[in-house]
Amino acid sequence: MSSRVETYLNERKSAGGSLANEWLEFESLYQSRLWHELTLRITQFVHREELQQGDQLIKFYENFLSDFEHRINQLALVEIIIPITRTFKQVDQAIQFIQQIREKVKSNSLAVLLCDITIGKAYLVTKNLLEAKKIIEDLAPKFDELDHLTTVHSRFYDLASNYYRVMGNHSEYYQNALKYLGCIDNSSIPLKEKAERAFNLGLAALLAENVYNFGEILQ
């Protein structure tokens, strides 16, 4: 165990609180070099509500996760990184961070795609629509070339549909929104979000010039 990791974990354990057991478990898994088990626990950990404010997750990455990130499945690493990017105060810092991760996972095509999607979402949230468009148009043919459905597809279609909704492109929104719904378990969508998506899809079907099969919405 590096001195940096040891110091960080000791500080976290001494702080106590609701995460005390997690720090003990992380220390045990790290010392045992159980990287897969540690990855699974961290994937859940980074979504804890009490970690979403301030720079706690950033420090978690800098002082702990970065020490063994090269041992983690690269796609799983990006999944862990995504909630960390949301805690940066400045979007430019978040984008720079995910770009650094992108370079580290460049040997895994799906991990790279997920990094690009995450950057695209950051641009969309900050209304940088030109950069968001560039990413979507660059990624679309790459997803078309994939011969199987992946866990990353839904994230791309969600990004694309949100972009086209903002731009008022009803046809592209409709097509990408349907593709998104075809990639996920609909039971996982909250009722409020279901209602919003149904309304937006219905409106797009009415306004788009090339939508003729309303039955798609009902499926």
C-alpha cells in the first residue's frame, strides 16, 4: 500500500460517520488485491448521496482510485468516473478530467465511446450545442457499425434524443428516443419520466414529417 493511500484511508476511517464501514472494507479489499470485488463496491459507493457535494469524490479519485485504476476493467472505470465528473464546480474541469481518463482507456473502444458521450452531455447541459452536435455526429456511425447491443448504446441514444429535442428536430428526436427505449428496461424508468417521454414522443410523432407508424409509441 502506498503511503498516499494509507494516509488517505486512515484519515477517512478516523473521520467515522456513515461511511466508516466502507473505508474498512476498501482497505481490506485493496490489501488483498481483490480488484474485481473492489470495483463492484466502488461502483456503488460513488453514487452515495452524501458524496455528491463538495470535492469528496475528486479526493477519492486522487488519493485512492488513481492508485489502482490501471487494474480495473476500463469500461467499469469510466462508469465509476462519470458520477465523479458531476462534482466538479466548472464544466471545463470536468471535461478535462474525462479527457484524461479517455486517454487511459483508449485500448477499450466502448470505454472511449462512453467518455465521448459523457463529454457530449456536459456540452449539452451547458448549452454548447455546436460541440454537442459534433460529438453526436461523430459517434452515430460508430454505433451503427457495432454488430451487437451494448450497455453504452442507451447512453448515446439518450444524449442524441435530448440534443435533437432541444434543437426542435422532431424526426431525429423521435427516432433516437425510440432507440433509447429499445435499449433499456422500461420498468426502471420513474413514472414521472415515463409520462414526460410519452408526451414528447407523441408530440414529435405529430410534428415530424416522416413518422407514419404511431404504433411504435404504444409498443
